[in-house]
Amino acid sequence: MSAAAVLAALALAAWVWLLALHGRFWRGDQRLSDATPDQAPAVAVVIPARNEAETIAEAVASHLDQDYAGPVRVIVVDDNSDDGTAEAARAVGDDRVTVVAGAPLAAGWTGKLWAVEQGIRAAAELAPEARYLLLTDADIEHDPDSLRPLVAKAEAGNLDLVSLMARLRCKTRWEQLLIPAFVFFFQKLYPFPRVNDPRRRTAAAAGGCMLVRRRALDDAGGMAAIRDRVIDDCALAALLKARGPIWLGLTDRVHSLRAYPRLSDVWDMVARTAFVQLRHSSLLLAGTVLGMALLYLVPPVVGMGAVLAGDRLAANLGLGAWLLMTVAYGPTLRLYRLSILEGFTLPYAALLYTLMTVDSARRHWRGAGAAWKGRTYPERGG
């Protein structure tokens, strides 16, 4: 057996294992049913917003149009914006919306979590009866039928956290190449069925839509328990799952309004936290690069190269691995209404994400750290 065939065989074996034994991550079947809760407890929506004037009004308005029978209170925390975010939020003109002027960043906190903390404190005064907090973002739009099944899921399963991964914008060619791949990689890193299994330690959430049981959050120490985390959604999920069950799923009822029209837009989004995800470990970085190369680059490179070289075994193994990769990617592509043929571009997307991760490490080593909205957090992990 040639060296090329050995590499291709390893890649094929890895994909067989992923499809068969890695938590059914690729199926994309963790979805909410269209249920209605027996009761409709009060919900307080907390939206941290820093320089989000372009999307905040649309995001806020989407919470006021919910087909939910219970009371909904919306609290926007203007995190020291200088673009008119607060004015845009107030312009919605509804007495269910309160805009809180954010205090200067407190020592030891990341900016978003400090804003969320202030929103939760405001909710305690403005909506003390709220059983749930809906933590969301200023660039996330919720369909009118999104809150009702969220609460129904939490109530039926006595869940401390129900989170949905918002459907990201996918219009430009770069978005079509990279956004579904991002969702696919996230599912592979945190298989949703394992997140949803209370017997498993795997914990994750998507920060754009997190319905949190208020008492559970208080009992876990509140946002102060994770105040210095950069990857705050997964940190919150781990905090809550240590005490009770959580659930994470996909949806097309919650949408991101943020555009990523250029490669640089996605690149910066990933590079600011990818090395944080790896706990600033050079060893984990090296393992990630090697793993990505084996899984995504070896199948097409070796497969096509072996065809040209006349190595039938290596060609069959490499192309077989590429085909399995495409099959695994299929459900995510369907979520984004893209052709299954787009699956054959996944190796290219994987190469770009690998380079983004390496660049994230480079930025950290140069002292740039995780940067967002004009703030830098140089050291702490997720």
C-alpha cells in the first residue's frame, strides 16, 4: 500500500467514525416542535448593544410581536455606544421596552457580560415576576412564533437553558462558502445530541438565543461566575449544565441580521476567539491543524492526485472520504437552502478556517488578544 493510500485510508476511517459514533452531530435534527406551554410565564428579554444602531430597532421590534400569551419585557443595555444605538432602540416607541445606559466596564468583566449583568439587574426591578431570561443579541431577529416553543421546551423538560443557533445570513458567495461550514464545524465540536443528553458532560449554547431559567442562573452564581470569559455562551452552558439539563438546537425562526459579505469579515469573527477556544495551547493548535488537514485536505488532494497518478486504491479511498464528508455536510446545507453539490467545497472552507485559527494564535502571540467592539481581552479562555 502506498503512502498516499495509507493517508487516504486514515481519512476515510476518521469520517466513518465521525458519522457512526460522534454523537450524530451531522444530522442537524435537534429542532424545536411547534408547541405551546400549558402556562405562559413572564419573560424578560436582555439585549446588550454596543454600536448596533443599524439593527437594534429591528431586533427589539421582533420581541414585541411574539404570539406568546405571557408578559414580555425587553431591556436594552446601551453599552457606551457612540452611534445612536440608544436612540434607535427608544424610537421603537413601546412601553414594554426599557433602555438602560451602561456603566463603564467593571474590572474583571468582559464587555458583553458586564452589559448582560446590568440588564439582568434591571430585569430584577422591572420584571421581578419573570421566570425566564431570554439573552439575545442586538443583531438577532426573532420570528413571531419563536418564543412560544422555546418556553414550551423549557417547561416540558424542566430545562435550565434552551438555546437556538440563529440562522446566519447566507447571501453573498463568501457567506455561502463559509457560514454553513461554520455551523457544521460548531456541531462537530459540540455534538448537539450530546449537549442535550444530561448524562454527558458536553455543554454548549449559541449566544444569539438563550432562554435561561432565572432561578437556575441565580443558584449557579449568576453572570459573575463567568464574568471574564470571552466565549460566554458556551461558558454559561457549562455553568448551568453542571446543575441541571440544557438543550441546544438549530432553527430557521431566529435570524442574524449581521452581514459577512467579505472574506475579511468572517476572518476577523473567527480569528478573534479561535485560539481562546484552544485555551491558548500551541499543542492543541498543532493538533487542530493536523486534524483539519487529515479530515478535509487529504481526501480531495490525495484522491485527485491518485487518479492522475494511476493509484486506484488511494484514489478510491480518498474520493470515498470526500464523498462521506459531502454526505455529512448535506443536512447543514439543506438548512441554508444550498445544493448538496456545495458540499464538495467544504475542503476549501476548512482550509480557510484553519488559516483563521493559525492567525488567531499569531494575534495572541503578538499581544492582540481577543478583540471586539474596541475592547481587547488578552488572556482568559472560553
